[in-house]
Amino acid sequence: MKVSAFTYVRNGFNFDYPFLQSIQSVLPVVDEFIVVVGDSFDETRDSILALNDVKIKIVDTVWDEQMRAGGYIFAQQANIGLDNVSKDADWVFHIQADEVIHEKDYPTITKAMKDNLADKSVDGFLFNFLNFFGDYRHYAPSRRYHQKEIRVVRNNPNIRSYRDSQGFRIFNDPANAVNEKGKKLMVKKIDATVYHYSYVKRPETQFKKHVEFGNRWEPNDDWIEEMIRIHPDGFDYSKIDYLKLFKGTHPAIMHPKLHNRTGYLIIIRQ
């Protein structure tokens, strides 16, 4: 069995993504790791090279600043990752730059891939999500945040990233996936969890990230002035329906970041 993995990242340090921890958390369960690195102005690319791991292959890209509809640029970057995995890979593990896998789940993930290798009716595997919010002690369990996502798919050229790269679908014409609805994958849910740290940033950094993402959805910059008016001090972490206290352990690779970070929650609802 051969397993490939891919991620995409651009300006990972500027937006405080745990992208290095993300990559390192998946390396133990894969044979190769494709990192699609966008044209960054920080040390993102150099830091990935510095990991000095033979499994890692960097693919350089330049983001189209005019591509501002539907978040499709994220799916575009994800599909570049899919296009660069080895043709003889059986499974493809997708991890995003703000997601980390816990080492306790390695046996479960590997077993699922091995046990279903010959069963072609299984297109992939569905993972649980823990969406941390404001700090490393609280997570958002509400339906406002995705609680499950596909993170391992079979290496099939008809499987492509869907919409803004949150999921995958099977397309009749993969080259024209933007104009095709696609078919849902047949996946199995496994007892493995993605630790999602998208909302664990300083308010000013979180605001910058929201502007960057908004630029991939909005046709122009008119909305940014209103965002600045509403959030003069950065992202407002008090705007949350409810949270739960996290009583588990974080992936070991994240422990140094945990020790150097305070929380940004203003109001906590549990």
C-alpha cells in the first residue's frame, strides 16, 4: 500500500498557520507529501525546506489575484496537489495548513486504509473535527462549524476538490469540475480526529486572515471598509453561540505552541 499526502499554503507565518506542525503530523502515515506553496512574502517555503524530509516535495504556484469567486482558488490549489501525487499511490491524505493529526490516531487511520484497500466501493474516509476557538482550551461544537470532513480519498483522477476545498466529489469531466456538480463520495467514518486551529490567532491576525479569505469570495474590496468599522480592534471572539471545554490532549507536535500562547476569548459560553 502506498499513501500520498498533500496540502497547500501561502504566507503561513503571516497568518499564523501551524503549517509546519500540520505537515509533520501526517508524515508518519504517508510515503510522500506534496506541499503546494503559493507565492509567499514570508519564510514559508524556506521553513518547509528546512524540515529536510525526503518525503516532502514542494510544488510552487502563483495565486491569481483576479480569481475572486466562490473561494474556488482554494480548490484550484488543492487540485494542483492532487495532480502531483504519485500515480501509483493508493490513497491520498489531504490536510489543510491549520489542521493537525494526533499521533494516537495513526493506527486507526493506517488500519482503515489497509482494510479497505481492495474494496473499490470505498472512496475515502470521514474524520471527526475539533474546531478550537479563541484558545487551545475551548472548541466550537455547533453546526456553524463543520464537525466532519473527508480527509483521505482514493487516488482516482475523477476525484477532485469541491468548491472551496472543504470536501471532494467525483466528476465525469475532472478538467471542468467548476461547472459540474459532481457526485458525492462513498466514504466510511473512522474514529480519527482533525484538530482544527483556524480560530486560534491574535485578533489582529485573525482579522487579516478573514480579509484574505474574503478577497477570494468578494468581487471587489468595498466590503473591507465595513469590516474595519465593525472590528476596529481585530476579530471579535465574543461572537460565538456556545463553546465546550476541551478535556483531552493536543497532538504532541503542537505542545510548544500551546506553551507560548494565551487566549483571546472575551466571552465564553459553555
